[in-house]
Amino acid sequence: MPRKNEPSERMCVVTRQTMPVGALIRFAVSPDGAVVPDLKRRLPGRGVWVSADRATVAAAVKKHHLTRAFDGKVAVSATLADEIDGLLLAAALSALSLARKAGEAIAGFGKVEAALASGQVVALLHASEAAEDGVAKLTTAARRNGGKAQVAGMRCFSGEQLDLAFGRSNVVHAALLAGPAGANVLARVNDLFRYRGDMGLPDGSLGRPFDASTDVKEPVRQDARN
């Protein structure tokens, strides 16, 4: 949650563009003098803002934007862009685990197919190594049962990561169901996709929508202080 009375927009120190805070990552300085990402925008002290995409964060590190913004009295990790990717991935997986406990995430081809038939599914999750025939079958089921509703298809997790999130083995296909926990997973995955440069839907949902004419495959990768 943003801090109280936080402005709705900030300037990216790299691009110099003013953007909504939700499209930026706030950086702060830890007690030991290291620059750290403040993804929840809660850390105390002065903050520096960078566009929430990997390329811009990498440029902020390589061109010393963060060092200058904090007056040179900080340490900036050379792997900061990778570290943020890991944090965003972990947040998405944690949200998925919570959705499973809340009954808003299910796994298993049969369960997913049944949920599609009942119209409960808001997003499909396929392991990155999932066979295309299984993905195609669920694509057809989503198209057949989804009508005009948008059902996002995502392949941003490995099978091993899905196993950990669901607390079971051999998870290849899963689905998010309507509800706040499922919506939180979509929000966290949206953060990850945006950071990596993937495309989202105009309404902010993830992946490409299933509809009557389109198969859904993996989404295409396409003053700054407080």
C-alpha cells in the first residue's frame, strides 16, 4: 500500500517522464547504504523513482542514475535488475499460493476444463514447458465456453514453480477463478509482465484474450525524489 498522502505521479530519473506511481518502482537506501527496491512504497526516507521495466532499471544502474540521485553515497548492485525480476516473480507465486488456499486457483486438466464449462475461469495458467496439445484443448474449451468474456492465458511459471504454489506435483495446467485472491494474482503477474516487457490487455488484464476467432498463446514480449 502506498504511503499516506503520496503524490499520484512521480518522475523517472532515467527517462525524465512523469508517470503514475503504479508504473514506477521506488528505490530507497537501506541502513547499510545499499539502494534497494521499495516495491510496496513503504520504506522510510528519501526515494528515487524509475520506470517499472527491466530495460530502464538496467539503464539506471549502468549509467549511474541511482548513484547520482542519492548524491553518490550509496552502493548499487550490478544485478539489481535481476533481483527485482526475482522479487516480482516471488510476489506472483506467493499470490498464487494464497489464491489456491482461498479456493480461487485450481490445478489439473480435468478440473480446469470443468471450471471453464461453468464459466468460473478468469485466467488460465500453463507451465512454460506444457505440451501444445494440452494448451490447445483448453484454448478450444475456453473459446467454446467463454463467449465474449475475456479469459487470459499465461505461461510465465515453470512446472516446478506451479508445483510449489499448489503444494503438489506435476502441475501443468491451472486456472484462476473470479474473486479478490484471483484478482490479486492477475495484478502481481501484470507487474511481472510489465517489468519484463510483455503485453497486457487494454483493460489491464493479462495475456491475450480467448475469443471466437483468436487462439491464445504465450504473450508477446514486446524531480524523481520524494
